[in-house]
Amino acid sequence: MSDDTTEEMIRISNMVYDYVGSEFVMGTDPLMIAGVLAATALRIYKTALVDEDFEKATAHIYNSRHNIKPFGEQEIGRAHV
């Protein structure tokens, strides 16, 4: 991954984490936030990938489900890339 790509990924991650953190602080239901983000991510994958790659990506997400860790209290609103 190039330095420019890494910087762009960090910028986008910070922007999303800041927004999600602000929604948490305002009391928005975390499941509503997660649902919207998950649906949006899947739509982006469906748009950007050919069907075979979409199937591989979603299978990888499903197969990685046990490796996902919850946010800690101190992480809300800050990127941890």
C-alpha cells in the first residue's frame, strides 16, 4: 500500500470514527449506526466489485466475524487504524 493510500485511509477512518463518536455522544442507537454503515459498505462493494469478488469479500467478512473486537470506551470518536 502506498503512503498516499495509507494517508487517505487514515483520513477517511478518522472522519468516520469522529462522526460515529458524535452520534454515540448524542445518544443514537449504536445498532442503527452499525446497520447504516454495514449496508452502505455492502452497497459500495456491490457497486465496485464484479460478482465473484463481491462473493469473496462478503465470505471473508463472514469468516472473520470471530476476530472482530468491540470498541473500548476510550476509542469512541478516535481512529485506531
